[in-house]
Amino acid sequence: MLKNTSFLTNTINKKLKYSFLSLFCITMLIVVVILPSITIQKSSFVYAQTPLALKTFDIKSKLSKKVIKLGDSERLKITVKDKQNHQPVSGTFVKIIVTYSGLKTLKETSAITDINGNVFFKIPISKSSLSGSYSIDVAIGQTGYNDATFSILFAAIGAHVPDTIKCSHHHHHHHNCFA
């Protein structure tokens, strides 16, 4: 009787051991073989998709003048097209931040491109503003496209252009002239 029970428990133990081993093997197979292949495929898929999916802008920007007088307005036209098919991209978000010498923010505004991919900004520079260099930081965004950012510079000068005496040929102060 005692021998019999020990034999029974032995076979049960053996069976459990084998089933545990096979389960362990299957688990290891999943972990080692299947999981990495899934993750590798996924990451390469993501990697392959991202650069292809995002299109690129072809942007043209045009200032009305490079130098304006204080009290005048600078005008900026931005045209957004698709780099691949050269078609205008309408409904594109264009944001501008105008700063004086990169320090003081004068204007922050945004607009959406029209059917021709154009957007127009009017930037008034008051008479009381400082003369010098102004920067327009432009940010352009549209779903499916890589964002674009760039800066444009223009200058604003006082309305008092040096008088002609300083510019006459009798004097050697040519550097006072605005060529």
C-alpha cells in the first residue's frame, strides 16, 4: 500500500514537471522569438512611415521694403506651396512675432493662407518706435507637413534723413549719406 502511493505521487510529480517544462519552453519561445520580431517590425514600420508621410513646404516671403521710415508700415507677404507638386497650400496656419533687436516683442499675430497659399501681414512701426533692426519670426504649420520656422529682418529709420549738405561733394563725410 505504501509503495503504491509513493509510485502514484511520483508519476504525478513527473507529469507536473514535464508539463511545467513544456509550458516554460513555450513561454521562452514566445519571449525570445515572437515578441522581438513584433516590436522590430513595429518600430521599423513607424520609422519608415514618419519621414514619408510628412510633406514639405515651399515658402516664399516678400517684404514691401527692406528699410522703412518710423511711422510707416512694413508689409509682409508669405506664399506657401507644396514642395513636391508646387500647388498652393491653403488653410495653413502662419504665425509671426515681430521683435525689436530680438528683445522687445512688438506684435504677435497669426493668419491662415488663402486659396492661393498667400497670407498678408501689415506691421505698423510707430513714430515713437526705436530705429534699428527688426526681426520677424515666422512659424508655419499644417497637418501632414513638416513645421517650418524662419526669420526675416528689416530696418526702420527715423524720418530725418541727413540733409544734403552732409552729402555734398565738398565735404569728406560720405559715410553720413544714405546711399
